[in-house]
Amino acid sequence: MTRASKAVAALAVAAALAGPALAQDAALVERGRTVFAHYCAPCHGPGRGDDGAPMLPGTHALHLKYRGEKPALLEERDDLPAPVLKTFVRYGVASMPPFRKTEVTDEDIEAISAYLAASAAARRHE
Amino acid sequence: MAILPPDVSPDDFAAALRQFAGAVGEEWVLTSDEDLAAYRDHYSPVPLAEEELLPSAAVAPAEVEQVQEVVRIANRFRIPLYPISTGKNFAYGGPAPNLRGSVVVDLKRMNRILEVNAERNFALVEPGVSYFDLYRYIQERGLKVWIDCPDPGWGSPVGNTLDRGIGYTLGFYRDHVAAQYGMEVVLPNGELMRTGMGAVPNGRAWQEYKYGFGPDPSGLFAQGNFGIVTKMGLRLMPQPEHWRTGLVTVPKRRDLGPLINTVNYLTDLFMIGEPWYGSPLRALLGNTEFYEAATRRGGVNEDELDRLAAQAGLHSWQVELQFYGSERTTLANWEYAKELVSRNIPGARIVDGESLPVPLTREQIEQTTGPYPTNMRRNVTQGVPSLGIWKNLGRTEAFPDTWAQGHIGLFAVIPRSAEAVFEAQQVFGDTLREMGMRTSITAVSTPVNWYQFCFLFSAGFSTGGGDFGATPEGKARVRDALKTLLLKAGERGWGEYRAAPYFQDDVANEYSFNDHALRRFNETLKDAVDPNGILAPGRGGIWPRRFREGRA
């Protein structure tokens, strides 16, 4: 089971035990996982980059930026609340261009933020 | 940052926005600074902010009928529109319009894959579909067809085709306009038209015969401004069973001629995929003596370069070949290629490459230790979209804190011959060095063979942070260098195949045979079908009458 699906599965179990509020959270996290996989992971996911690159470009850029002070993988970051994420997404940063509302809605950004927090928490408990 | 469309009053613009909202829903008329920031060209080469190509608003229809209504409203208020598909045409303007103040028609929400047929090998898609979307759709269903994707792969097959984009597999498929088979278009008056067999009501071979009867206008919509394409058919390559590669190197500088001729022969018999040219001598560019020999102004001394190559024990040129087919047919074609090379080029070295069943596994695509070092980009040769090419931008080990934010360049169309390559090396290299520009163009630079029947010779520059020219002065230098190169290329009979909005007039000016007869013809058509000049004014260097005086 991948880290992402572990995070979702953990939340789903918790939701079943704790009722509608957590079920809503689980749905948000699942939505975030889907949007992240579609729009973010091709650059910010784990694994090798193309043609011998050690990491995917976004992950590598954050690795060089933080030098271990923060995780290079966004799925290990618990410090990206939706407003922060939205600034990067809507305005772009460094070589990452902005993403428009027609690609990633404001609700999608909320969901990605929830997913990253859940994913980071799951990783901490591994 | 509020900007008005040109020649439109604030009251009229406000009224138009209300009508756009009636057509597409208030949520999808975007006017706030935050919303419009995402429609800027993130890699803009424009030096001055007041000249940046910014939109006045964006509207995002989800249905063809909404596109038609948006066009009718724009005609009513004479508002220029600029359609985008996925908005990822970076280095060629991204989601930003051609004309400052235009309203961007963002087609990303039209993202339906209407058909993928793996028996007759085609797809029919809307403009908001990305290469990733189409690839995932095919993979999830286990269909045995390939897409031919550009690099990076987050763009739209429709949008890429309409900018005459390219890919990396077999010649027919990597020429994306050639592989376009049928369009649906909203014309500048709001009417809906289909090309080819789509013009036959209930036409049943729309993606199998693209010409229909009479003139085929589909070419007008690529790098043009004659309509908004809302559906497009694409020919898809059947998934081959096997992929094989091989390397050929040749010792002397003049051997590039017979090498290119041999590869042209194989290419034009449709026996090989994209050939990847290179030079083993690039390894010597750090050597002062060799660098000076390879950048000698006015032309290199070929004997000197051959001597230095021989001293280093290196060959002068190489080409990587690739074959798609069955295990046996790819072997037969590679054996035939080896026979031709041996016959045509004394001293050539031939190395067997990889021989793998298709589809390659993820591990095989990521494999970097083949029989020889390869320059091939492995995802795209397998029709797999990726964003991995962004490793060339952003932070790198060499520049962890100052980075190339974007890039811009030109790709001159030159003949598929060694003489043309040698001439381009000298003209481009000398021009840039005389201007004091940092360039990697030398006497060992090689062209790309993206389009099957021509070479493209490129000169590229980084734009962005740190040392890479983000300042207005840095961008102005890049602009001046590119414009100078365009003029030099034009003098030699070369033109560009594609250009960012900022350079489209300059490129169009190169195509000036008989006092710009081609442009005059296109603009006569433009005035006839778009009398209000609302659709993408200036795209492809084609200006409607009302804006023609603004031509650069």
C-alpha cells in the first residue's frame, strides 16, 4: 500500500468510527490525493526523474532549496495550509508557472492541503 | 492591474462581462488580480511591464454552445479574444494573449475524450484534454495505441497541434499537424463548422479522411486566427511490439554529409523513428585549443578539427537510430541500416543498442546504463508524457540559488544536409558571439529532426532569476539577440517554424516572397471572415484591418 493510500485508508477507518465530520475530512483528503496525483505528482512526486535525474524536477528543486531543513517531498510536508499553497499555485514560484482556476479550483487547493497534512501525518507514524 | 480591451469603453466592457457571465456562468468570468495573475506568461521575455501581454479578463466555457455565445458577444462589443487550450504552451506565450487587453477564452473545462479507437487507431478530443489525460485514459483501458507527446507532456494535443508542435516517435505521428484528422471549429461569426468528413452530416470516417471535398481549410487554424477549434481528431500509432536502438559514429567532419544522406534514406522509407544527432567532440569543448578551433570566427578549419578529434581518439559525429516494429522486423531494419552505413561511410563505427519488448517497464524507461551513453529522452520515445524535462530549468546542483526560470529560443528550418548544418553553426555562433551573448553553439552543434523532412537548428536562452537575465536589461539583450538572429536567418533563406507572440511579426516578416503575398492573402481572408477583428489579432503575424497599423 502506498503512503498516499495509507493516509486515506487511515482516515476512512477513523471516519467510520467517528461519524459524518471525519467522513467529510476523508472525502476531502481523497479529493486532494486525486488532484495531487493528477497535477502535482508528475513534478513533485517521489521516484527518479527523467534520463538519470535523481529526483523529479519539483522534488529536486525543493531538495536543493531546503538542504534537509524541510522534506523535499510535498507529501511529507505538514506546513502547507491552503492559503500558503494557494499563493504558490496561483502565482507560481521560480520555474513553476501558476495554475489557473480552470485547472485547480480553490476547493481543490483546500483538498490538496488536507491531503498533504494527512499524508505527512501517516509518514510520521510509519 | 485593471486593463481594458483596446478601443472598448469601461461601460461597454462591464456590459460585455455581464453578458459573458450569462453565457458561461458568473463563476467562470475571471477578472480579479489573483485570477488573472495565472494568465500571465510566467516566462515572459518582455523587458518592460507596461508592454507585457496581459489579458483584461478570462472566460471559461464548458460547452461548444457557450463558445459560440462568447464569440457573438465579443463581436457585439468588438472585444479581441484569445483562445487557449490547456495554457501550457510555455516559451511560446503560455496562457497569455497575443494582444494586450484581449479576453482569454480558456477552454480547459472542455476536457472530454470523446473517442479512442484502438482498431482504427484514432482519437477525438476536446481542447482541454492534456497529453497526460489521453495517456491515462488509454492505459486505464489497456488500449494498444500510443500517443505522440511533446516534452513536457502537460499540454493539449489540440493546442500543441494548433501551434504546429512536434513529438518523438515515427515521422508521421511526430508532425502533429500531419496527424490531425478532422476539426470542429467555431468561426469568428459564431457559426459551427466541421472539416473533412465531419462536414458530411453524420459523417462516419471523420478521423480517417481529413480532406473531404474541395479546399481543406484546416491548415488555417494552425498558427492562425480564423476560428476556435472545439474538437480535433488525432491519428494514433498502433502500439509496436518491439523497440530497438543502435549507434553510428563517423570519424571526420565531412562524414556528416553521407551520414545525413543515409539517415534521410532510412527516414524517408519510414524505417526509423526520430534520429538523434550528436557529436562525441562535445566532450572536448572544455579544452581551450579545441574550443577556439570550434568557434573560429568566419569558419572553422576542418583539417584542424579532424586532427584534434583524431588526437583525442574521438569520432566527429554520431546518430542514434531507433526502430519500432516486431523483434524480427526491427532487427532486419537495423541490419539494413548497418549495411548502408558500412557501404556509404568508410571508418564508421556501429554499435548495437537496446532490444526491448514494448511496452517498456518503468525500470527499463529509467535505465541509463545501456551499451553506450544515450542522448535520447526515453519517456517521449515511448509515447509516455512526463514533466521530467523541467530538470533543465529551476535550481540545479550547479546553480542551487540562482536559477533559470524559463527559456526562449528560435528554431530555424534548414535543409536536411551537412552543408546547411555547417552554415547554421557558423552564422548563429558568430552572430551571438559578436553580440557578446553566452551561447553553446559551436562547430559541433547538431540539429534536431523533429519534422521528418527538414532540420531545425536552435539557439536558446534562459530567462529568469539570478545570472540568467531576469532584469529588463537582460531580457532586452535576449530580445535583441533573437531579432538579430531572425534577420540573419532570413538572409540565408531560413525561417522559423514557430514563435512566441512577442516575435511573431518578426518571423512573419521573413516570409516575404513577392511583397508579402502570403501575408496579404491571409489578411484578405482574415478581413472577410472576421470583419470585427476579434479573434486572436496578430497570431501568426496576421492582423485584422482595425489593428494592422500596430504590426511590429
